[in-house]
Amino acid sequence: MQGLRREELALLAGISSDYYMRLEQGRDLHPSDQVLDAVARALQLNLDATAHLHHLAHPVGSRGLAGSVDDIPPSLLRLINTWTTTPAYVQDRLLNILASNPIAVELSPTYLVGCNLLREVFLDQSQREFRRDWELVTANGVAAMRAQVGTNLDDPDLLALVDELSAASSRFRELWNRHDIVARLGGINRLDHPDVGPLDLTSEKLQITGPEGLTLCIFHAAPNTPTAEALAVLATRITSLTR
């Protein structure tokens, strides 16, 4: 809460100001969930930010934030490649694309293996036209990555990405400095494909069992809609290229 003094926050949370100071300074390494919930209520945090506060207070050991295709179950790779009209890809906590199926790449080259979604969205000017909700996409993307990286803010790959995007994009600098937190959720993706026109795709984001931080992202269209027909056209084009 803007303008809230430490003593006032401690009073709202029902704890002493001395204890709250110890929390701020990291001198209490094992605060209870009840205390964390009380602080979250005093700060008027939403559910995602509250969960992030618990994660910061009780971090678990983890490796680097960047993932590898070797971390993805081979059966999952085979599965997404059978989806001819359902774009799907796997990303790590830094939003690097680790795997994608042909229809995802046909949807956008930003889903090619090796691309980083934040880098593409912020630095590729064509993305402002492709993503009809570019402002919302950029805000949610940065907030989602913050939620994923947790306390690993000194990870070398994260630091390199943040430095690169901060130097090149004032929009990224603004969003990163806001410290917003949001869970990676599904929703409607409003796109404008250069060949098949406007698309309204529902996205699902599913955590993959195994190494921490890998997410399966799936796009799908409601049956018998212009978007479903457009995906079928893109799938046909893939088929003709592979003959």
C-alpha cells in the first residue's frame, strides 16, 4: 500500500514492528504461513502475489532457470506432433521455446525452438500487429516470468535477458520495475495472422511433471468458427509443403 509506514503495516498484520523489521531484513528465515497471510492482507495482495510471497519465504532448491528439450518426456513430444490443427509448444521459466509442433510454427515463427517469447514480443515490431492485445500480452508476460523465477533473481540467464530487454525496450523496463506478479493462466489470445486474418484462440498452460518450470502451452479454437477454419487452412499448407 502506497505511503503505509512499517509500524502501520505491522499493526494491520497483527505483529510487532520489530518482528516485521526482521522479516524485511531476512533475519527470520521461517515465518509461519499465518504471518505471511496476515502481511499479504495488510498489503492487499492478490492471490498470485500472496502465493509468490509464500514462495519467497519458503524457497525450494532449484537448478538454473533455463530448460532443455532433454527435460521433456519423449511421449509428450510425440503427442504434440500428432496435433495437426492444435498449435502447442513447451517453454521454460524464462519463456524460451524448447519444443513446438509444425502448426505452432505456422501460426508464428516466434514459436520456433530456440526463440524467447519475451525477446520476440518486445523487440520484433511485427508483434505489435500480430498480437492484437500487445499491451496486455507484454504486461502478463513479464509478470508471469517474475512469478516463475521466484527468488532466483541472480540467475545468469535471467540477468542477461533482463539486461538485454531493458536496454532495448522502455516498455520492458517499465513493466520489470513494476514488480507485478501473475500466475501463468490460460485465456483468449487475439491474433492477426498475415495470411489467414484475425484469430481468437483459447490457450491452456499446463505444468509438465518432472523438472521444475516447464510449461505445455496449447492453443485451440471453438469448433465451426472462422478461427477453426483458419487453423485448418494453415494445417493444409503444412501438408502441401511436406509432400
